[in-house]
Amino acid sequence: MRSVTYSMNVSLDGYIVGPDGGFDWTGPDEDVFRFWIEDIRQVDVHLLGRRLYETMLYWETADQDASLDDAQLEWASLWNPLPKVVFSKTLTSVQGNARLVSGGLEEEIERLRSEPGEGEIALGGATLAAQAAASGLIDEYRAMVYPVLVGGGIPFFPRDERRVDLELVETRTFSSGVVHLRHRVAR
């Protein structure tokens, strides 16, 4: 069965965006960006909430930007054809290789898990991840921890006071001080 992974950049104090909505502290260095390129190669479909979808829209036409370097062009070449499922109650349409869903996260994940394929079902966006976590649908948590304290904002982990035991699968420290943590949900 295909696994569901939740991956996001996160501050050391646990937020994916700061109290002002900013995430300018997440600009990846070359090694971190290369890591994300290799990571996306393992994904068959990406589930996104509205805010993350809108942030990632840049990549739909980024390959037309003459200022992009080879790594950025490689990312765009992997991201654009990747099937995406966008969960939103406010959007009426989506662009690129995406389809819009207005509800039914649990049903959508179960449907995707039953389809043939070996790649991961990636999940992005804190609100969407909180819904998936509450239903016990996340198999792995992958946090790219940045050495910054932002003091508030949108948390990486849902605050639902539910215990989830995890097993450490992998760690990697980058020269920039960013640390990747990969944990599997203990079942």
C-alpha cells in the first residue's frame, strides 16, 4: 500500500509560516534544494491545501523564466507533470496537472492508496495535514527544520492533544544548519 508522507519546511519552534504569514526564512541553499529535487522523484501524487497550492503556482510557468538555474529548471520539470490534488472550499478552478476537490480527504487518500503504484502520496499544507493526522492517515512526517525561531504562526503539527508514537527513520544535517528529520508513524 502506498504511504502518505507529510513534508514541509519548519522553524525550530515548530511553525511553517511566521505570525506575519511570512516564510522568507525557508529559502533553500543548493544542498537543501537538491534534496527536495531527489525527494519529489519518489512522489506519484501530491495533495495540497489552497495556500500551498497558490504558493506553488509559480512553478507552473517557472520554466519560462530565463533567470532560473539548472536545479530550478529540473525541479520545474519534475513538479509540473506531477499529478496534484488541491483541496479547497474557496477555489473554483486550478491550473496545470491539478484537479480540485472540495472535501473527502479520507476518501481521496483511500482511493489513491488502492490504485497501483509504488510512489508516495505526498501531503502538504498544515490544515490539510491536520485533517489527515486526525484520521490517522499520515505514515511519515518529514520536517526540514530551519535554524530560526519565528515566535508563532501556523504550526507544522496539529494541536489536537493526540499522542502519536514515531520511529526515527533518517536524519541529515546540511551545511546551512538546516536539519532534515524523517519519522515513521509507529503502528
